[in-house]
Amino acid sequence: MKKVIIILFLIILHFVFPGIIFCKEEYADNEITLHSTFSDCLKDVNIEKEVNDYFSEDVIYINLKECIEIALLYNYYLKSADFDYIRSNWEYKNSLTNFLFDVGATGYSVYYSGQVLVGAALVDKFHELALSINLHATHQLTRGGEQIFEALSKRHLKFAQRHNLNFTRNEVLLYTAKYYYELLRTKLNIEIYQKNYKERCAQLVQTENLLMAGLGTKFDVIRSKTELAQAKQNLLDAMQEFRLAQARLANVMGVEITTGLMPIELEAKEYILTDESKTIDDMYNLACCAREDIKEIRSKIKALKEQKKMIYTQFIPRPRVIAQQQWQGTAEAGLGPAVIVGGYIDWNVGENMGLGTITNAKAKQAEIDKNIVDLEQSLRDIKENILKDYYESKISKDRIKISKEQTQYATQSVELAELRLDSGEGILIDVIQAQTFKTRTRIELVNSIIRYNIAQVQILFDAGIISKDGILKNYSP
């Protein structure tokens, strides 16, 4: 009977003093746009407008496909890796030029006047202009094979930089998709927390009305104020997280950091990107062959082995040949040709009596062994990440099913609470509490879907098969 009296009192109060149940100005700060009436407090909100009003900036609507395309064009880490590859490519070509001849020319003109000593004869009153032109070509004959191993080393380093470029591109794909989904998550959470904030505002209005009617308690009002403050805090935290997520995505895309990016999706959808029939071992075996960072380490190991061989060439004799075509004479007698062909050989028994060469080779072997260990550890880390992301995907998928069921139950709970209110068996707070539970289940559902999508992209990256088309498989914003 008491509940019926409360409901009748609220209805009469609404028609007699409609302004009483408006959301008070002290609970509606300027940074949050609130509607006035209780019914409006429970309506859907325009997230784009709320964000635009709060941050005082215009939003730019984007989707995942556009973000990936822009990132592949403007990401600064990708540009840097591209220049590293260009540099290594030119260094390799430079090492090939060592197999060519060194060609040059020299010439001089000297005027002699006066006494000149030629052997043991003294020539007096000598006036002559001496002329000399010399064309020469020399070849190092690979410096005992050193140039061969140097070129092979530079070739493997070029491959290593190319693999690094590809791996950087894969990282850009990964982080662009990851940050986009995180931005979408924060956007949808803002909607949920915004609605929760308005529901708490309406709840506070109701408890204050009950207190004014003598049917409520001050404790209920204080509790409602506390819940409203917590709802405001949650909303502000969501706003801050959204702004930081915008900056992260803009950074990886290579656009202005302060750009107000806004995903166009209004809800989160799960996308299956991997073959669920493949096991962890299948993914790991695929990664051992496909991962670009693993290929980079292997290429570096090959380059180091060639550098070790290059050190041992110090024990090998180093022949070289030289050929010259000369024209020498004087201005009076004219120029006469001369041809010189010579061969030379230099042989030092290694560096510093061979001990310097041996110690350098031992140091290089230690560097090779270190990279082999690093390769093994990288493979172990990859397997760990595959296992983690595999079960993250599996568990998130199960969580999605549970969250969807919870959301359905929560929706039914709201409907039942509203029916109880209409029939006089329930009170308005029951409806709001049911809506609060529905809010929590919606947040969990959004978070589970986003975690699943990120885990799917992460598995593609871990296995070394990530690509633009792979990420956008079945993508429909």
C-alpha cells in the first residue's frame, strides 16, 4: 500500500510542480550536456556531439580500412625503416664496385732553365719544357678474397634490412588495428557511462523528491549523490581514455596527434580472422618460416659468418696488378709513348703476427653465437605470445557468449522492473538499478568483443601472416 501511495504522490507532484523533477543545475556541469526531464535522462546520447562539446574540437570520421591505408603511407617508423633498407642496398652496390679497376690519369708540365745535373754531366744554359701524361689502371684482385666476403656480408645485411622493413610494416598493421579497436571501445564506453550518469542524475532527483514528500530518507539522498559523483568520475575517466586513444591512433597513422579521430561504428562486432582448426604448434611452425624478424636475425647471422671469413683472409697473400700508358718528352722534341705493366704481391702473416687476426675472429664467433642464442630466445618468445593470444581469443569468444546472455537477462530484468512499477508492485529505483546492471553487462560485452578482435589480429601477427586483407576480412563497419 505504501508503494502505491508513493507512486500516486510522484504523479501528482509531476503535474502540480513539474520543475521539481528537473535535473538540477548543480548536478549538470557545463562539461556534460544533460537533458531536463527524467524521461530524457534515459534516452540514447549523441557521442560525437558530447565529445565535440567537451573537447571543443571537430571530429573526423574514420574506419579501420582508411586508418590502415593512411598508416602504411605516413607512419614515421615505416619511413625510417625504408631509408635503412635504401642505405643497405646502396652499401651492397658499393661493395660490388670493389671488383672494378681503379682508373686515373696524371700529367705535369715542368720548365727547366739554367744548369741541370744529368747523372754525372752538368748541362749549362739548359732551357726546356718537360711534358708528361700518364693513364693508369690498377686492380686489387679481391685483396685475397676479402672483397668477396665483404660483398656477401653486405648482401645479407641488405636482406636483413628488407626483412626489418617488412616486419615494421607488420607492426604498423598490428598497432593500427589494435589502437583502432581500443578507440572504438572507449567510444562505446562513453555512451554507456553517459547514459549511466544521466540515470544517476534521475535517481538523485527522485530520492530528493521523496525526501521532500516525507517518504524518503537523507541517507538515500547522500547515497544517490555519491553514486552520481562516481558516475561522473567514470564518465570523465572514459573521456580521458578516449582522448589518449585518439592520440595513439593518430601517432601510428602518422597524422597530427591532436586530430579528433572518431570510429564510424555504432556497435562492436566480432571478426574471425584465423583458422580455428589450427593448433598452437601449427601457428608456431608457421611463424618459424614466415616471421620477418626471425628472417632478419638469420640474415644477420649469415652476414656475421661472412665477416668472420673476411677476417681470415688476412693470412692470404694479396696480389695486385697495374698497367700504365705514358707519353713523355719535351716541347721541343715532342712526346714519346711508354707502356708499363706490373704485378705486385703483399703478404703479411695476419695482423700483429697473426694473433690480431685470430683474436678478431674469435670475437666475431662470439658475436655469431650471441645472435644464435637471441634467435632461439625470439622463437621461444613467439611461442609464448602465440599461446597467450590463442587462449585470449578463445576465452574472449566464450565471454562474448556469456555477456550476450547477461545482456538479454538484464534487458528482461529492466522490462520486468518497469512492469512492476506500472502495476504498483515496484518502485522507480528498482528500474534504475536494473538499468545499471544492464549498463555493466553492456560494458563487459563491448570489452569482450574488442579483446577478441585484438587477439585475432595479434595471432595473425604472431604467426607472421598479418596483412591488410587479413585484418579486413569480413570487416563491415
